[in-house]
Amino acid sequence: MKRYLVLLLLAFMVILAATPTSAARPEQKYPVTFNGHPIGFDVEPQNVNGRVFVPFRAIFEKMGAKVYWDEATQTVSADREETSINLTIGNKTAYVNSNPIQLSDAPFIKNGSTLIPLRFVGEALGGTVTYDPATTAIAIVDLKYPKRGGTLNMAMWNKPDGNFHPEVASDTYSNWVSGMMYDGLWRYDAHIVPQPALADGWDWDASNTILTFYLRPDAKFHDGKPVTADDVIISFKGMMHPKYVGPRNSGWDALMGYDDYTKGINGETKANFEKGVVTATPLAGLYKLDDHTVVFRLAHPDAAFFITQTVFGIIDGSKYTKVPVQEWGLASDPYNTKAPNGTGPFKMTEYAEGQYVVLVANDNYWSGRPYIDKVVWRVLSSDVAVGEFKLGKLDIAEAEADTLDYYRVMNNLKIAEFPDLVYQELMFNWAKGPTSEKAVRHAIAYGIDRMAIIHNLLKDHGGTMYTPLHPLLWAATEDVEKYGFNPDRARQILDEAGWKVGPNGIRVRDGKKLHIKMTYPNVGNPVRRATAPVLQQMMKDIGIEVELVGYDWPTINTKVFDQKDFDMLMIGWQVVFDPDPTGMWDKSATAQGGFNAGGFVTDESERLIKEAKTNPDIEFRQEVYRKWGKLWAEELPAYIFYAKNTTMAYNDRVKNFNPLPGGLYYWNLEELWLSK
Amino acid sequence: MRRYLARRLLQVIPILFGVSLVLFVIVHSAPGNPYAYLFGPRTDPALKERLMREKGFYDPLPVQYVRWIKETATGHFGYSLRNGAPVLDQIMERLPRTLLLTSTAFLIAILLAIPIGVISATRQYSLVDYLVTSFSFMGISLPSFFAALVAIYLFAVTWRIFPSNGMIEAGQPHTFWTVLYHLILPAFTLGLRDLAAYSRYTRSSMLEVLRQDYVRTARSKGLAERTVVYKHALRNSLIPVITLFGFSLPGLFGGAIIFETIFAWPGMGLLSFEAVGNRDYPMLMAVNLFFAFLVITGNLVADILYAVVDPRIRYA
């Protein structure tokens, strides 16, 4: 269904919120866990006169309660199932189901967060609270809540390729399965902010070229072997190796020693290099300080590097001393499906090619054992999805927006809908043909009734978007020409450009008809297919004759991306969490097979794209991207129809399910639990 | 007969060779390339070019064909471009599943169609006959994917008698009975079309035979109606029906592509469907050759059956 996404976008290289990616090794004074799962705070726990205070909201939400704040009475409250809790700022009496409980100290507010005495947490909702004075770690353990165990049933609408090796996984489902089995150095939290994973901290030096990761000492592979700096080096060197085949071989140029490594000059012995064997031998820009400290060193600052290049999963390097990189993840890689050794919350126990994957919980997961025991992920035809949900054999699945009505009538199902980093556009051939004329592009844009398409075809499961700087990203800008629907303006622009209405309503100039070939994928995405004839009609209204050319994906690949043989192309993209347009809208992407098939290149655009990468400062980059977005919208190498929402259906027995955009649907898998 | 068979079997080799040549040209001249999926949005085009050159994507077609012949001759039909496993291994893993599905469907169709056809012919214009003819008319005109979805809705979702998809249950022991249990629904719906078609053939052929003089003779001899119908008439009426068996072979496999997708039955159909979408050349070649082989065998089987059931036909 989303085949092309699968093809093009892949991996969840990623980032979103306006977060500085540089953070000193976090000095978490009081790390708090609930049933082993770390709790993140805006305001850290405090020690006041020898007593520890913890933030009320973060902890009670983690424990499954709904938290409320009443400004008028200065009261915080939390509800979970039959229990309700009330505390008032400055008042030593708390209430649990209206039974008063005396606190040792009164709650107080710091930086907008309510802090309460640690002891009360256990008294309120049950469970035990232990404070380890030696490590200052606080562990809250509740054996009764939430419910443990059970099997989560999921569906894959396409057969995964079956390469689950985190460095080479290419299709969406293989990536998700891989993500359950392998952790990266860091991962995203609920606010899509990078948080420690296998590395419990990292920092950039002042020059923004030296990035140091500090590995978590307690992180272990599924077989019990600790994760070391060598594993990290082997994982990353693999993607840089010239024999590597997969979607993560680009973006390494800034790394020192990368060029030499690809030429076999250093980093491997000659024999190993030719065989494709990857070892932990350091590069000038990738080396370890000790077994738990790894350094990435760049030749020049690259603001996108952290997000796009360091997110990938870490493999057990000791397993790959004999498997050459060109075989990673293939049938001949014994650690792909037969004996994988990851670090993630789940371990693969069975893989039946083309049928299903069975994963079981990793009892020793560093971030807390998953509440669920088992995940069964079956390959299914999406035609039977409704029936499978009805039978209770399916718990979570992506649901196309046009099928939601079937799910809505089932009262044990819930729908999750959220804006995603996916958008649909009409790409123009910027370099040749009728659309190389700016006036024609502008006229087409004014002639499209975007809102009608969103409302009638997409059924409002999406929103507007005007430049490739996605509204979910910090770089988004609205300060651009939006090309609202205005057919009169479109006609006027064409008239002024000399395209006069001919005998049959089609515009003509110098004896040539305004005839445009629109290529579109005639497979997958039903909304996009339905848009093609609608667009044809809209263009006819302003005097442009559009010829529809429907192809399958491999043909589009060749005709459009290799041969540039098109006038306009309807296509969808998934953007990554960093707004850097390199590879999408810059000159390098105009080469054969590149994604800038229309050939959009201007000196100013090239300059801005490069400039935005020189400094990781968010405000600096925002300013540069604002200029670039304006320029892009004026040149209009593509018209963006809409940003699409993702819709998923799930059984209401699944709790804590909180899918995030950018493919982060299962980011908190270890904290999902089943109520039935 | 034996010489005839040997000759026909020997003919298969040059035919397949010719087919492979034509297939190779067609498969490789379809736009698209199998490596596109391998690369990310930021992949350096030069790097991509180099990798594709190394993989021989730009070699002239004859060179690629010779390489393919070599790989095929070594016995494993090359390696899948998608997952690197030998093509033959993947086909051998999936072929038995498809054979199981199609042969069950075929058996169901034949074993039900012949009695149904006979009954409706011997009771022409009765209620049973009308039911049978209208049922078979429906069976032929119903799009097969629709029939499959209706079957799933009724038998798997509403009445919950059979599982709606898959071949085995994840995490449970894979026994013969689980497979059989999963087989019933897809096999029945896949066989439906042939069932309808063959019951009609049997009916019309039977009707024709029943009007023959020798049938009248048999009846006038005072033979029991059973003997007349099942011994004298049925045998002769089956001659045109049996010859059709061979031809339905490729059709059944073709139908399997749709059914395997809907029922998530991991067989050849799904494999070939994916191979097309991925432009996985070695896999496409092997799968298509297999289908060509199927058509050739189907024809051969039809010819042989013809000789077996009709004593007037003799091959030399």
C-alpha cells in the first residue's frame, strides 16, 4: 500500500521538536523508575532538608493516572481506576479517596511543577518505593498495576523483506520489527525529543564537530554480553563501507576519515576490506576513548548529523567478524533471523517467512521488562482487517482513512489519528517542458482547489502544507505564497504569459497547445489515484489539457527519476525529523535516480541549504529555512496538496498505545499493556 | 505411446529454452530496476551507479542472459535480488504449499462437479437441475476475489467455522490438521469456479450422450437405469470433460495468485506477485518459466488423457 514510502523513505532517521541535540552527560541526581521503566522529568526531583520531593504529574501519569490541576484551589488531583487522590499546595493533608493522609511535608511548586514527598507515592496508589542512598536511584514497583502478560497481535499488510538487521532493514515492517529487537544510542520520547538509550548521555564540543557518546554500563545484548564501544564502531562502519547495500549509506561525508575508508586506505586490513569484513579498527572520525565511550568527529559542523546519522540500532559486533557487510541481513546472515542478538525490549523467537514473526519479552531489558509477554506480527491482506478485529485476532493495525467507518461501528475498537510527516505533492518538471515556465506552474497552483481535495477526497484526514518544511517540524514557515484556489488569477497569469484560449477551450501559444502529461502511480494510495482525474478537470477549467499517465512504481522510477521523462508527477513523501532538504531539493538530488527529478536548482537555494547546516543553533537554522521556504514557494518546483494524517485502529484492551508521527508508532512498546 | 511420450517430453526442452529467451527480453525491457528500493533518499547517485554497475545491471542483455543461463545451469536459478537466497530454495519452499492448495481445489471441484452434472442431466428441467444451472452460472460469473471475501465474511467472521487466513498458527505446533483446517476455505473458494464450469460441461456432455442410440439400445435391453447412466453414458460423456483437466492447470495456478494474497497463504502466487512488484529478475524468470512449464505439461496431460479415455485416439 505505502510501497513507495517504503521504498524511499525508510528508516526512521529522524527529529522534530526544537531541541538542542547537544547535551552534556546528563547528571540525573535522582533517576526514577516505575516497574523498571525510566521516568522523564521537566523538573528534576529535589532534596529539601534531607527529604526527597518528586514531580507529581510525571510520576502519576507514568503510573497510569489522569492528572488534573485546579488553579483556583491550588489543588492537584489524580485518578486511576477506583482511586482518586487530592493534594493542595502548602497543605500537609492529602486525600486518597477522601481519606486524609498526613504528609511529612507540604507539596510545593517549582518551575510550574508540583513536587510532593516521595513517600506519599507508594501510599497513594500502592506499590513499594525504594530509595537507594548509594546510587540515589528511586525505584517504584507495583506488582499489581498495570496488568502483566498477554500476547499483542499485530498485522503487516505487506510481506516484510525479512532483513531485520538494523543497519540494512529497508521496508517499513522490517524496520519496525528490527526496532523492537535493537536499540540505538538514543531514542525518541513522547515529545519526540531524543532521550538516552544505549548511551546514557552525549555531548558536542564547542566547535560542534566532536560528538561523544557515553554508553550505559548496564546495557546488555539478549545473550548477556555487555554493549561496548566496539559494537558501536562496527555498526556504524558497516553503513560507510563501500560494499554495504542498504538505505543508510549516505550522509557520512562530514565524518573524518570516511573518504579514506571507502577507498580502502585505512580502517581495515586489505584482506578484510576486499572481503567486506568490518572490524572495530578506529577511523579518524569514529573511535573509542574507552570501552564505554565512543567519539564521532566531523571535518566541519553538520547540523543534521546527530538526528539523521546516529539513530540506528547497534548490532553485536562479535557476531559479525565473519559475515561480510554485503551479506548483512540476507539469507546467508545467520544472525538475521536464525540467531539474532539484539538489545531491544523484545527477542525474535520465530520467523516464518511470508507468514509471521513471533517476539517475546526481553526479561533483562535495561529500560524495564515489557508488560506484554509476546508479540505476534502476522502478514495479512488488508481486505480482511475488519474481520480480524471482529474476531479479536488483531489488536493494532494501520487503517486507511477510507476504511475508518467500518472500525468506528465496532465498540471494542479505538481509532488513533495524528498528523504525520507524510505529504502528497505535484512535482513539476522544473528544467524542461511547459512546466519549466514559472507562470504555468503558478497558474496550475492557483487552479487547484486544495481544500476541496482535502475535504472530499481525503475526508479531512489531513491538513494544509505549503513548503517541504513540514508543519510538525520546527523549521515550518507560513510566511510564504500559499496559492489559495483562484481560477481567475490562474487564467489571468496564463493570458499574460501569452497562452490564449484556443477554439476548444485549450490554451495555445505560437500554435502550440498547452498540453501537460501528468504521471501518477496507478497502484496503492486510493486517494491519490482519485485525485488524478479531479485535477485533470480543474486544469481543464483554466484551459490546460492534462493527459493522465498511470504507471506502477518501478516504471515511475525509471521514467521519472532516471530519465526525467515527465511534465508533472503526483507523489507522496515522508520527511525525516531534520528539515535539511539535502537529497530532496538540492543539486546533488538532480542526478539520475535522485529525488529532485524536476531539476530544481538555483544558486540562492543551494547556498541556503548549505548555510543551514553550518550551525546547529535552532534559531539560526529557522531563519535560514524561512528564507529558503519563501524562495521555494516562489519558484514552486512542486505544489503540495496536503499533509496526511495517519490513522490506526486498535483494540481498547491495549493500554498506553500512543503512536507518534514519523513511523514512531511503537516507540513505547515495553510500556504497552493489555487489560484483558 | 511410449515413443510419443518421449518425443513430447524431449520437445519440452527447446520450448522452455525459447520461452526463457523471450521472457528474459520482456522481463528486462520492462521499465524499472530491482535495486531502487535499496537506496535511501540521500544516497549519492554516483555511489548508486557504482553499486548497480558492480551488480551487472548495465551489462548488455546477451551478457546478462548468458550469466543467467550459467546460474540456472548450476541448479539454483540464481539468487533473489531482494533477500539474497537461492531462487530454487524459495520456490521449493513454496511450491508444495501451492500444489497442496491447487490440487485440493481441483479435487474438490472434480469430485463434486461430476455427480452434480450427472444428476442435473438425468433430471433435466427439474428443480435440482435449475438449482444446479443457476448455481454454476453464478459460480462462473462471480469474480473470484469477491467470492473469497464473501466466504471469509460468512465462514470465518460470522459463523467462525474456519480461520480466515494463514496456513499455520503462530506459536502453535504445526500439525497436519492445522494445515488442513486452514486449507478448507481457500481451497473451496479456489475450486468454486472449476466446480461450476465442470458441472456444466458434465451436464451438457451427459445430455448429449443420453440421446445417443446406444443409450436407447441399452435401455431397451432392459438394463437398470443406474447401469445405463453410470456405466454406458457417464464414461463416454466424460471424454470431453477429462480433456479439459489439463487446460485448467495453469488457470488454477493463476487463480492462486489472487487467493494466496487474500488468504495470506504463503505460496508461489504471493512469490510471483511480489517478484513483479520488485522487478526481482531471477525470481521473475524462474517463476515465469515454472508457469510456462505448467502450460506445456497441462497440454501434454490433456493429450495423454484424451488417448486414455478415447480408444479411437492412438498416438504413435
